[in-house]
Amino acid sequence: MTELLIVSKPRGRIHKWIYGQYKEYLSEISFDKSGSLTLDVNATGGQLRPYNEGDIAMRFKTPDIKVILKQVSLWLRQTYDSTTYDIDVELWSDNDGVPGSKIATLGTLSVSANTFTEYQITGLDVELDPNTYYWIYCPKPSDHHASSDLRLECSTSNVYDDGYVWTSNNGQYSDYDLHMKLVFGGYHEISFDFIYAGAAEKRLEITFTSSTGLSKITVNDQDTGTDLTKEESIPQADNYVVKLVVTDGVDYDLAGSLQRWLYFNKTSITLDDLNVSEAYIQEIEYGADGGVLRIDDDPAGDLVGSANETIQFTDILVPFRKLEWISGGGEVLILGVE
């Protein structure tokens, strides 16, 4: 009689456990943005009268980052004694080189000076897209005296390449610009995925080659100050929006790169964590600070290593139920048996 004996061979898997170290994850994201958050169109020498022109508008282009319109200045005067006349100021979209539709009413300017004077609308908070054309739009005042006696200062030659004047009665004045100043707030936005399901903590780091004008950095709306390093904790998420916020009205030059990092901060590991029935140390690679690795909560079995030292266990199996870094850190190569 012949007996058949079936033997099940256990399966082994290699695990790498890392603690106290940072690992780059995916490729870096580069950025390079420069410009100014003040548009100052010093257009003088001419004037426009609403009574003759109807609605008067000035085209402009936003910088290469997302901006928030904070302030509008126009230079105006009136021609009748000390009377004060009102004129509304609006923001319009662009429609292939002419005003499109109204986005917002920005405010009303009350003009009393009889020489050209700067009149401001402040406290605005209108978000605009980057590299996009818009219009500062002044409807003709409904009051006959206001439309007749108000004047808007302008140039009679081109002083601003991305803009020109348009009026509802006479169309485009390609060589005219309004005397106008716009002040923006702004930020460069970096949006990206960070999909990772392991034991490490997600970290981010920005390296600047230029940070002119930077006022703060936010990560998913969390303020990190003016720098972002991999040593800082951040909100854990699958998607991130990093904003490089620029001080209102200043020139900016933001260049550099953003790197995603994994920070391994689990100080101990067990058979249950590895989902194995047995586990053996094959190699320990200590980090830059060296370290002490404890086996099964027994100080007598501490494995001490110096900076960047590697210990290999080739002739002997070192079993464990639990490993814990008491100090320092590094990488441990583990053979797990299911």
C-alpha cells in the first residue's frame, strides 16, 4: 500500500520597514512667474467728455497669476465752478476686443476738482483670471450736467500696449489710453494629486530660486508662513492646492520647484502589522544619525548602529515578534513568512 503525503510549503515575502527618513515621491513640480500687481497707466495730454462719447471704457490685461482687484484710480475733473458730479465705475468682461458684459459695479466717484485729480475706489475684492482681458467701464451719467461737465483724462498716443479706449458713441480709440491705476492682490496656485496609501505621512517642500514679493504660502488653506519644508506637518489629503500669495500691489518674481515627500514615522512594527506568522531580520541600514533598534521589548538584544552603517544577517536568522526604534532610525529588510 502506498501513502501520499502532501506538504504545504510556507510562502515568504520581503518587506522594507523605514523609520525616521524622508523619501521623494513622484517628480517635482516647477514654477516660474513674474510681473507686477500694480498697473499704472500714466496717460495724459487729452480728455474725454461723456456727453460726446457716451459710455467710456478702458481695456486692460491681468498678470500671469490669479489676481484680486483691490483698488481702481481714475483721473477726472469737472468744468463748472465747485459743483460735485458723480460717475459710476464698473468691471466688464472682454468680447473679442470690445466690452462684453458687466461683472460688477465697483463704486461711484464724486468729482469736485476742476483740474485732473486722482479719484480712488478702494476696499475691492474681485477675483480675476490670469492673462485675461477685462474693461474698466464708466457708463454715461444720466444727469445731463454731469455728462456735459465731467472729463476723464487720457492720452492721445499709445502708452499701454495691452489696452485702449472704447466709447459707445465712437467705438475704439486704438491710440488712446485712460489715465488709470489698478492695484491687485494675487497668488500663484499649484494644484496636484498626492495619492498614496502606505504607512508614511505625506509632506511637501518648496525650494525657491526667487521669492520676491512672497507674503505667505498656504497648503489647502493652512498658512505655513513664507517657507514650506518637509519637516513640517501638513493636512493629509489626496489632492492639494498650494498658493504662493503675493503682497498687494508689489512686483513679484516666484521661481522654484515643489517636491512631494513621504515621511516614515512609525516607530515600531509587529507581526500583525506585517500580516505574517513569522518574521526575520535580514539587513539593517542605519540613517545619518545611527540608532538603536530593540527586538521584542528586550534591551539586552538592542542592535546599535552608527551613522550610515549597514548590518547584514546572512549566516543566521534573527527572528522577532516586534521591532522598535529607541533612537535614530533607518531601513530594515525583513523576511516575513505567511
